[in-house]
Amino acid sequence: MQRPNVKQTWTIPAWVIALTAIIVLLLLIASYIMFWPRHRDTPLAGPATAHHPSGPSTPAADVPQRTAPPAASEPTPPPPPPPVEVTIPASTSVTVRTTQLIDGDADPLGSRFTATLVAPVVVDGRPAVVQGSAAVVRLVERKKAGFFHRSQRIKLALAGISVNGRIYPTQAETLELKGGNPPGDGNDSDNSGGEKPKGKKGLVVLPNTPLTFTLSAPLTITVPGGSVGTGSSG
């Protein structure tokens, strides 16, 4: 005996469908809660735009470039001319003025004293050594007053002249000065001029006394080129 062919159909219960829908809804809600705060504060990306001032745009290559004018170069000063040598001939008179007291009795032979030029020394119409330049006077000889020489005598020599800070030794004729009298004579006069300091019996050359020497040999000095010689007061 043959069984009748009966089709069997499956039906999903309603509670299963409802449960599935609830699960799907919960998943959607959870997903939204997880991702929504992150995207809420993120600005939407857009094309970057640069702010340009109003007006037609000018290509950078067409904009003229302003350059600073070149600085004016200072002219290079010419080099100083080389120094030159000047020779003061022999027999030239050199007048100096003492700046220290020279004591013919107390100062030992060889003592040096300072002086200054009263007038410039001129060579070929130009001053080789200017007025006021320093000079050195030396005590080279002394003769006391006695039976044969009633007056004391001393000899002074011009030892050097200062030019541009350098002392040039000089050869000059000695200058003899006479003065004073034998001890006890009571006469204290001399040829130095001015008033003799108290207590000085012999020959004294006071400061500011002019002395004229004559060069006995040529004197060669070095002066800056293109200028006259300059003396030194020290």
C-alpha cells in the first residue's frame, strides 16, 4: 500500500523573528554609540583655500625686485711718502734755551741738562727742526777761579737734538761761560742773567738762559716725506 506524498513546510515562529529584529536593532544602536562621538568633533575635510587680496593676481616672475643701491666705496687714502734724510751742514748755529739750573760748582762733569730750541733750524729754506724741539746740553769742563783766573769758567756742549721723538747726537763747538769771583771776594755776579739762588758762590746758569752753539760737523736727520721735521719736547 502506497503512502500519499505530503509536502512538509517549515514556518519560523514569530518570536524568533522578533528576537532577531531586536538583536539587529541593538547592534545598530551600539554601533552608532561607539562611532558617533568620534565623528561629531571631526570637521569635514574640504579643499584648502588660500586667502588672496582682492585684485588681479600677478605672477611672481612679473613683480619687479627692489635691490639696494650699492654702497659708495670710500676712496683709499694714498700711502704716506717715504721718510727722507736731511743733512744740516756744519757751521749751522743752533740756539737753545735752558730749562734746568746748571751749577758750575756742584754738578759733576758729564751731567746732562734739558733745553729747547729758540728758533727752527732751516735747511734749503725749509725748517728741518722746528722751534721748541727738545735738546740736550752737557757740562764738559770746569775751571775754578784762582790766582791766574779770577773768574770761574765752565764749558758746555750741545749733546743732542730731538727730531720726531729720536735724539740725534750732535758735534758742536763748546760754549765757554765765565762768571763768579775768587772765594771771599764778596761779588757773586755772573753772566747767566737773572738772580742767582741764595748760597751759590760759583757760576750758575739759570733756567731760561739762551745758549748758541755752532755745529762742527754735519748732522743728518730723518724726517717724514712731504713734511718738515717735527721736534719733541720730551
